[in-house]
Amino acid sequence: MTSVSTEQPSTAVRGPRALTPTLVYIGLLIAVVSSLGAPLIPTVAVDYDVSLGSAQWSVTLTLLVGALASPVVGKLGDGPRRRQVLLTALAVLLAGSVLAAFPLPFALMLAGRAMQGVGLALLPLLMSVARDNLEPERARAAVATLSVTAVVGIGLGYPLMGLIAGSLGFHAGFWLAAALGVVALALVAVVVPPSGARVAKPFDLVGTVLLGPGIACLLVGLSEGPVWGWASPTTAVAFAVAVVLLAVWFRRELRTPYPLVNLGLMRNPSVLAANATGLVAGIGMYMLMSMVIRYVQTPTSVSYGLGAPVVVAGLVLVPMSVCSFAVNMLVGRLGTGIGPRVLLPTGVGMFAVALLLFAVARSHLWEMFVVMGFAGLGTGLVFAVLPRMVVAGVPLEETSSGLAMHQVLRTVGYSVGSALSATILTAWTVAPSRFPENGGYKVGAFVAIGLCVVAAVGARLLQSRPVPRVD
């Protein structure tokens, strides 16, 4: 019994020196685009004269389209036209950025944000390019670096977007994304090599039609559940439709000869452990981020409020970015000397320490910086290891598709984490106050710690399973 090796076939060529910086640049662009939403929600609500709930869709739509596009972009990226897929997705992101940058009606701004979401599906494709065109050691380092660009970019993007919105207006942030997108298109056209001799396989259109709406209903139910009410008919219908569509999709994917997602590969212990850990740990990680941002912006009129403005709230995420990048560099230097069996539980454990600190010490702003520093150490370790585990368990020609499904599961985890934290804090909010009691944050932190324990133990057990042969 053998697992799929991460080593490239002997025909692999050394990629150009500019390839890794180009891929990392695009990864950071994706993170900046994702950070255009959350810090700007209050500003969007005021400028467009809409409710905060309506303004929230400027974030929800982008994440939703990113999750829907990931399996499709991933599958197309495993074919012979990967560079064309990359260029097309970046062009859609650029067009969406320009559309959102103009002071047009609210619906058109949302359309632009939805188009930007296509760019969020590119990270698995970038990792596949690295695996195909770099020598094994450089490919492992590039994949690890790309895996933390989301965290690094968000930590830098949140305060940057807050500063831009405060001085130039929030539309300027979209112009910045458009300018960065133009550079990305030029770099891909010049630096990224063609896919080479890959055989085009039939595209699973039926699977796409089933999976897309299924994921959409699931994520909409999770994101809007705290607003609609978990027991409301609308929420129940969204989840019911999601369950039916995803069940039919799962059954079909096991039978079709050319599935959108090769579910057989998901049985590999390395892939299964990465996907399960990414889902569960993602819930805990997003719970912490959501609670910290909300906590530090609570006005000082509330007994525990720190009253931080948007820019300062964004700066709280900077230690997470710096520490994530630093630990990623350390993992890259360690190479294959220390494997996921050690690194993954260690990373989840560090994140649990961050949650524990948040539960017991959050009276001062500097404590939030310490909390997010520990969170960055944990996140950097976990996100550096998970894509490597997926890559280790899938054939070369399935890299993009396998990583895309992993990204979808992580997105689902983030949505669950956001909804769970909102639900807990809402339960601890006593009318007529609009803010939860301080104890609600402690409860949320300990729930997330429990999820981290489940993720660490589950990853260890799943990696101990026998490895099936992948043909």
C-alpha cells in the first residue's frame, strides 16, 4: 500500500525564478480582495443608505461565489488550458473591481463584489502551478507560502482598507484592487508557463449544477441563520435544499466516470485528515477572528468596551499575519524533517492557547495583540501543513481539483464559525442593549477550544489509518 508521492515526475522542469514571487503576489491580491468587505460594512451601509444586514452581502456574496467557483476552476485548471483559466478568472476579478469602484447603485456594487469572488477560487490553481513547474523542494515551500497568503493578506489588508476608506472613501479600495489586478494579469501572461501535454477530460456539467446550488444554500443558511432565526422556515428550507442537492451530487459523483471532484481520493488518510481538520479548525479560527474584531470595536460606554476605530481593529490582526508568515518560513526550512503528525496538533494547540488567553485576559488592547500573535503561530503551522497533506494524497493531474475541494470545506468551516460566534453572542445579549454581555465572549472562546481539541485528536487518528492505493 502506497500513498501518492509529492515528487514530480522526471519530466518536470525547473520553473522560472519569477514564478514563485508571481504566484505569491496573486495569492496576496486574492487576500486583499477578500479584505475589502468586512472593515467597510458600516461605511457601505451609510453611503448606500442600506441596513447593516444588506451591507453584509458585500462580504457574503464574494465568499459565496468563491466557494461556488472553486470546484469548477479547480477542475478546469487540471486540464490543458490552466493558464487561460487563470487569466480569465483574473480578468473577471479585475472587471468586478472596476464595477465596484464606480459610485453606481448598490445592486451593481454587489455584482462587482460577486465577480471579485471568482478570484478567491484561484489559490488551489496557484498551488497546482507550483507543483507542476517547480522542483519538489521548491514546490513544497511555495505551496506552504501560498497557504498562508490569505492570513497575511487579511492582516495587512484590513487596516489598509480601513485607512483608505477613512481618507479617500471606500471606492478607492476597489481601484487599488483593480490596479493590482492589472499587474497580476501581466505577470501571468509573461511568467506562468502553459500546462503542457495534458489530456482534456469531459466536464461534469450535471455535477456542477448540483454542487453549486447545494453549497450556495448551505452557506446562505449559515450566514443568514443568525438574522433569520435558526428555527425560521426560510433557514429550514435553505438547509433542506442543501442536504438534498449535496446528497444527490455525492451519489452521482461516485458513479460517473468523469466526476467534478474525485471523491475516491478523499478516502486517502492524508487528504481525509486535511479536509476534516480544515473544516473543524476553520470553525474555531473564524470564531476567534469574528469575536476579537467585534470585541475591540465595542464602545467604551459598555463596561468592557475598548472603543477601537476600524483602522485600529484592523491593526489587531497584524500580529497574526506576521507570526503566520514567520512560522511558515520556519516550516519551509524544516522541510520534511518534521511531518504533519507533529506539526498539525502543535499548530492547533497554539491556536487553542490563543483562545484560552482571549477567554481569561482581554481587558486591554495590548492583550488582543498578544492573542492574535499566538493565533498567527497556530494558523501559520496549520495552513502550511494542510495543503501539503492534500498534495501528498492526490495524483499530479488532480492537484488543483483536490485543493479546490479542500478550500470549499475550509470556507464552509469559516461560515459555520462566523454563524456560531454570532449565535452565541446574540444569546448573551439582553435587551435593550445591542451588545452582548462580557461572559458571552468567554463561552464562545471555550466552545472554539473544544473544536480545536476535536480537530487535533481527529487529525491524529485519521492519519493513523491504513493508506489505500490511489491508481
